[in-house]
Amino acid sequence: MKRNISLFLILILSCLLLLFYSSEKLLSAQQDLNKCLPDEGIMKGWKKDGSLQQYKGEDLYLYIDGGAEIYHEYGFRKVIIQDYINKNEKSISLEIFEMTTPESAYGIYTFKTSPEGKELDLGNGAQLADYYLNFWKGNILVTLTGFDEDEETINGLLEIARVVESEIEISGTRPPLVSLLPKKNLVPQSIKYFKGNLGLYNSYSFFTKDVFGLKEGVKGDYRDGYSLLLISYEDNVECQRKLSEAKKSFRKSPRYKNYKPFVEKVFQVKNDRGQFIFISSFDRYILIVVGIVTQAQVKKIFLNFQEYINNKT
């Protein structure tokens, strides 16, 4: 009996040590951003310009005046910044953000990218738009700014980005909620992932107040002329409570008109830009369709979503 107890205690201790080691290894990988900085010896014609800057936690407000809130909403830890210059005095600024989770990095990545950008094969997702290059990998977001669109600058952006990406050992996947957006006619680069109301407000300003109590949401634009938003909750009870609060806010707001039921569990309003908004819920999700869309399309969107959730569960 004593021998069995001893073996059990050894097994528990071994598991705890393994868990501690794994956590420490992950933590060090997340925090050691300096290793991601390109070595000047392997870059063609680019060298560091000025000293390295670093900001942690609330100090981000010292670096990004008026824009730090959104990073904190997604989950910010720290950022390092290093500028680079070449012989022709072309300059590139490199920012490496450490976020709390891969979901946080993906979310702020979608916040900083646009449907007009060019997708690149870097990290878990990358985009080049004008002279800005963004990519995310694991819980790391990398932003490079080139200040002009000359070929020399763009090539520098790509070169530095590839070196940084190769030094990031961790990886991640997109949040599961994103996979619930219907694929047909979806514009992939339009996807926005939210971790709070500020992200939603910057994408679509329903209300300044956090009417939906948003903790996680996603939005996608479709070639058919509408956008679909999904907001996820812990359970159906919380979902219905927030839906009820949203209905009251839409009824009272002067920005929205023609509030009325559409079909069972769906209501509709019209915003001040003449767009229809259809809102419903299913299971633990609120669904919102915005745009120039027919009633038949809306019914099909909601029914397809219900079928998809039912099949998954």
C-alpha cells in the first residue's frame, strides 16, 4: 500500500515539474523579443538606425498617444521598436508586439489590416498594404512601416519581415469563432476579430456604449453586399439577456428607424445610412446582418448558421 502511494506521489510530482517546465519554456519564448531582431550581417544593405525602444503594460500610452486602448483591449504585454536605414537613406520602422494569446495577436492583426492589402506567405497570416506590412505568428504581431512605396523600400520590408518571422519559434491558429463565418462569397481579408466593444466600434459603430457586453466577436464582409457579425457568449441565458438589452437600445436610439419583428426571433431596423440591420440569436450567439440585403437572403443566412451549429454539436 505504501509503495503504491509513493509511486502515485512521484507520478504527480513528475507531472507538476513537466507542467512547470513547459510553462517556463513558453513564457521565455513569449518574452524574449530581442531574439527576433534581425542581425545586420544577414540583411542586404540595411542597418540599425538609433537605439532599441521598449514599452510594457501601461507605458504603451507613452508610445502610442490615443491608440493604446485598442491594444490593451485585445491583450497587450509589451512592444520593442527598432528603426533601420540603408545607404540611400530609405528608412523602415520595425515594431514587435507581444500579446497575451495567439487570439489577441490575430485580433489586433485584423484591426490593422484592410481588404485592399496583398496577402503574403508569412507567419500565421500576413498582409502588405501601401508601405505597411503586418503579420502575426503565435502571440506575436509584427508591424513594419516603410514611409514610401519605392521598390527599394518594399523589398526592404519583405527582407526584414522574413528574417523576423524565421526567428519566431511559436505558432498559433485563428480563434474557432472565425470558422463559423460562412465561406461562400466571404472576402477573407475583410475579417475583423473583436475582444471588446472598442474593436467593434472601430469596425461598425452601433453604439458608443457597450450594449452587447462583447467579450468575443467576429465580422466578415460578403461580395453580395452585406456584412455578418457573430457575437459569442458563455451560454444561451447570457445571450438572451444581451439580446433583450440590444433591442431596447435600438428602439430608443434616434439613429435607427422602422424597428419591427421580421420573422420568429429576428427583428430589423434601418440605420441613418439607409442600410437594413437584421438581428437574431441562436444557441449562445447573436447574429447581425448589415447591408443592402433581401429578406430571402437573411432567412437563408440565419438558417444556414443554425444548421452549421447543429451539425457541429
